[in-house]
Amino acid sequence: MVARRPLIAGNWKMFGRLAGLGELAALWDLTRQAGAALDMLLCPPAAYVNAAAVAARGTQLLIGAQDCSAVSEDSARTGEISAAMLADVGAAYVIVGHSERRSLHGESDALVRKKAEAALAAGLTPIICVGETLTQRQAGRVEEVVAAQVRESVPAAGIVVAYEPVWAIGGDRTPSVEEIAAAHALIRDTLAASFGEAGRAARILYGGSVGPKNAAEIFTAAGVDGALVGRASLKAADFAAIVLAHPAVR
Ligand code: PEP
């Protein structure tokens, strides 16, 4: 079995300005020793993807986007950004199906799947987000909900899945290491059932309130190939601390 290369990804959401891209140079200064051991990715708002890709030149920092259109063809769709356009300006990855898009924009598994297909067609690696709400967890439905999201949202192997319990995002609560490991095993088994060994080989990230203080513990959870980080990706020092907490680097 080929070892999966860890991936630490940052999602800036709708934060940041052009001037803030200076954080990329600071981040690379702090993390260059990690470049041999793992992938580091930052996903700024779409408006800054091109500038971020330029700022990251000469480093191993990868740049991605936070969403893309489900439609691949150039067409009359005001406000939409195609995966091919994101690739054209330097993105290598794109997050799809983040819980904020699912809840605030009503994105369904079927739409997320189309976005992931469009990303793959454009040569981008989609990071497909799944995760249960607190109500679903309290009702004992984690396995049912997460497995269904994986089955319905993931179109093929060659993707990354981010397990992001909705209740753990943007707060200060995380699942236990055992709960994280169980969810990752479930996701891996579900991918394997759909796509065989190629599915089993997918990288699976944990996301939801990862920060410098808890990253090392989260990385001990079985099957966790890295993290998708929100707030703590905005400051180079915080994101670097998470990267450097990974056992592949330490
Ligand atoms: C996220 O929104 O993907 C996320 C994980 O956010 P935070 O790290 O801030 O909880």
C-alpha cells in the first residue's frame, strides 16, 4: 500500500484582502522544512486566487478555490466561475460542498457531485466536504448521514474528502479522537465500496475547529490524512503551527 501524502488545507472563506497575501511569504518562511513531507494548500476567496498563485510562485504552497460552477462549458451564467477558469489562474484544488454552501445556498449532494465532476474535468482536485449536524449526531445518525453524503457527492476516485461535522465548525468543540477515527473509517469504507482500492486510497481530512492547540492530537486519529482549517488558516503563524504539528514533519 502506498502511503498517503498528508495535506493541510486552509479555507479563508470570505476573509482577507490583497495586502493579506503577504501571509503566504511568511507562511513559507515558517514551513519550508515541511514541504518534503506534506502538501500545504490555501484557498482564498476567488477574487484573490490569481494573486495568491503568483505570490506562491517559487514555494511549495498550493493554491485552491472555495467553490466552482457545476457547469464546465463557457456559457451565459452571470456570477459563476468555472473550474477551468480557476485552473487557468493557478488553482490546483477546489473545495466543494462546504457545509456553509450546503446550508446557506441550499446545495444538494447531486449539485456537489456535479461540481466535483467539473473540477476533475478541469484538472483540479476537488475537496468534497461531508459531515453531520448536531441534531443528526444526537439522533445517532452520523453513519447513515455521512455515508449517504459520500455515496451521493463523490463522483470518482482521485478526490479528497473532508470530514467536517457541521457542529464543530467555527466554534471550539471537536469530536473525540475516537469519533474522528470512526468517521474516517466509515468514509474510507464507503469510498472503497464505490471505487475499490482507488477509493480506499483517497486522502481524508478532518475539519472543524482545528488550531495550533489541538492539531497534534487530531493528527493521532487513525486514518486522518491532514486537516481542512478555517479560522486558523488566516494567520501564517497559526497555520504554520498546525503544519508543524503533523507527525510527518516532527
Ligand atoms: C471550515 O469552515 O471548513 C472550518 C473547518 O472552519 P474552522 O476551522 O474555523 O472551524
